[in-house]
Amino acid sequence: MTHLGRTVSILGVTGSVGQSTIQVIEELRGQGADIPVEAITAGRNLGGLAEACRRLRPKFAAVSDPALLTAAREALNGLGVEVGAGPAALEEAGARPSDWVMSAIVGAAGLAPTMAAVRRGAMVALANKECLVCAGPLFIEAANAHGATLLPVDSEHNAIFQVLTHRDRVEKLTLTASGGPFRTTSLETMAWATPAQACAHPRWSMGRKISVDSATLMNKGLELIEAAYLFGFPSEKIDVIVHPESTVHSFVHYVDGSVLAQLASPDMRIPIAYALAWPDRATVSTARLDLSQVGSLTFETPDAARFPALNLCRAALLTGSAATTALSAANEVAVDAFLESRIRFLDICRIVEEAMNSLEGSDAGLIAKTPSSFADVAAVDQAARVAAQRIAVSLAAA
Ligand SMILES: NC(=O)c1ccc[n+]([C@@H]2O[C@H](COP(=O)([O-])OP(=O)(O)OC[C@H]3O[C@@H](n4cnc5c(N)ncnc54)[C@H](OP(=O)(O)O)[C@@H]3O)[C@@H](O)[C@H]2O)c1
């Protein structure tokens, strides 16, 4: 039996990671663990939020859209929960006194609520990779200043965290990538890919934005940036390798030639449970890895010609943290446009690249400077969104 007694909050409870987090909590509660829930949040999904309230019994629930306050109060009526709406309510969810906060809002929208948890020195289970890609150095600085514990939940970073025994004896990290749904698809076919095809990930069931990011390999590029900021390694010390079985979740190479890896079935409940029980481990009923069933593990070099996102991310990381902010924002705009069928699949990376080029050539080198505040980060994010939107509109009209 797991003895937790940890108060938790879940930012993004209605999403894929949020739902897996509920499952882990319910399973551990079923074993007798005491896991009170302080706060939960959603974007606009009131039905999903009400269902989460019934299952978790939180004290506070918030939605991102302020216009939904009345509707949210009605949807949650009788569930004994205080209700909030809008950006301040999301931040309140992060700021409320819980020991452990799951950061699982998608995109840069997750930054402010997660920072509210960081600022009070909470244990932050970080699924949202955009927090680090968008504001890496400032985010890490704040976590250190406030004594927050960052527990990576992205499966690759969680794997590295689990085997990073001698940080100063590391030669390099290797992030594994499934290769996504278009691993073996020709560029000609990828050009006509639909949102449904791009979201049909062969191994993981995830939200639509990260699914599209996996199809472009932008997800792996964002993870490269995330790893660089989180673990403090330069781009040249982080490799990416395609591993279609998604069984090895990353490698750490040490100076004596040893290579440590974490293996598991591709199931987000595993890194979530790890983060929830850390530094202990919890018993969860995830599929056990049967290597005789897996048979063989294969590895391939990513194809930079079909998947330019990786190099875009490396270039941004080398330019600096404003560039990674801009890249992430431009990608969010491009993915939205693709999911709404306004642009084609290959336009996603084109928009990101052109937005970066346009920002490099304007705004007195806005992305060459290192943001010194979250207000600076927001300004770069906004400039990149405007540039990406302009390019997306021109591509849609072409
Ligand atoms: N899914 C995975 O397996 C996985 C693995 C590793 C890392 N991650 C990372 O974890 C994060 C969440 O991924 P996901 O797949 O769980 O995404 P998802 O299924 O799309 O869920 C996103 C969550 O964020 C909420 N949300 C959306 N827009 C919002 C906004 N503007 N303000 C506040 N909340 C908002 C959604 O609420 P509504 O439901 O109301 O829209 C939902 O609760 C992403 O950063 C992703 O990269 C995911």
C-alpha cells in the first residue's frame, strides 16, 4: 500500500495527462492512500470539469474563459466546490496550498498558473513542456529561488531524471522519439496529411496539439530545448534518435562508457505515478513490459529533410531563450491553423521558420536579447504570434 498523504492540484485536469493523473490518484486512493485535492482547472470543457469534481472532490475549480463563470457555477452546482474563471482564477489554482501540482495545461497558457505554484515552492510535476521552452532560464531561476521541486513528467525527461545519478559525469543525453505517424511517409504524401492523420499517433494517445507536434517532430525539438533548460546541458550534448517501439524512454551516457536508460510500456500513468510518489515509488497497474513480446528494439537517425523542426529547435536554442520563446509561440499558432484546416501540414514548419526569420530581421533584434522578466517573455511571445499569424494568413490565401 502507498502512504502518500500529499495534497494535490491539477492544472489541465480535462486533458489527456489530466485524465491519466485522475486515474493514478483513484488507483492509489483505492489502495488506501490519502490524497486530498485542493484545486483543478480546465480550459472550456465544463462537462469534463464537473466529472473531475465528482471524482476528485476538489475545494476549488477554475476555467480559463472568464465569460464561462456563470455557466461553470451552474455546471458545478451542488458539488461543494468554489468556482473561478479567467486568468486570475487559473493562477489562484496554482497558488492555493497544495504540496504537489500537476502542470498539464497545453501551451504557453500553462506558464502563469505553473509559476504561481513555483513561487510558493511547491513540488511541480511538469508535463507542460512549453513552460520551459517559453521561459526556460527565468523558470529555472524562479524554481531555485523559491525552493520549488521540478519533477519532469514528459516521459523522456522523466526517464533521464530517473537515471541521472552523476550529473557532472555525463557525456551526453539521448532523447528517443517514436517517429510519429509519418515516420516512413514520403514528403509528397505528408504534404496532403489531414489533421486526423496527423493526430493518429502510433504509440501514445495524447491531446491534439502534442499529437501534431509529434507528427512534425517539433515535439522532439521542444523536448530538446526542455532538456537543455531543465538539466543544464548544451544542445551539442543532447542527441535525438528515432525508436519506433517507444520502449526506451531516453538514455544518459556517462564518461566511463556506461549508458543508463529507463524502459517501460508507453503509458503516461508511469511517469505521473513516479512524480506523485517521488522520492518513493507507488504500485500502479500499468501494462508490464514484456521484452520477449517486444522482440527487438530498433533505432534510426531522424530524417532532417522530412522533419525540419528538429533543426529549427536546435537553431533557436543556440540563438537564446527569446528565440525558443518565439519558436514555441509561432508553432502554437501554426498548429492551430493546421488543426482548423487553414494551412497544410508542411506549412507548419514553414510558418515557424519564416516567423523566426522575420523576427530576426525586425524589432531591433527582439529575439537576440535574453528576456530578463516574464513581461519580456510575453512581449516576445506576442510578437511571434503576430508574425506567425500573418504568414499563416498569406499561406492560406495562396
Ligand atoms: N498527452 C501526453 O501524453 C503528454 C506527454 C508528455 C507531455 N505532455 C504535455 O502535457 C501538456 C498537456 O498535454 P495533453 O496531451 O494533456 O493536452 P490536452 O489533452 O489538449 O489537454 C490540455 C488541457 O489544457 C486545458 N487548456 C487548453 N487551453 C487552455 C487555456 N488557454 N488555458 C487554460 N487551460 C487550457 C484543456 O482544457 P479543455 O479540456 O477545457 O480544453 C485541458 O485540460 C502539453 O504541454 C503536452 O506537451 C503531454
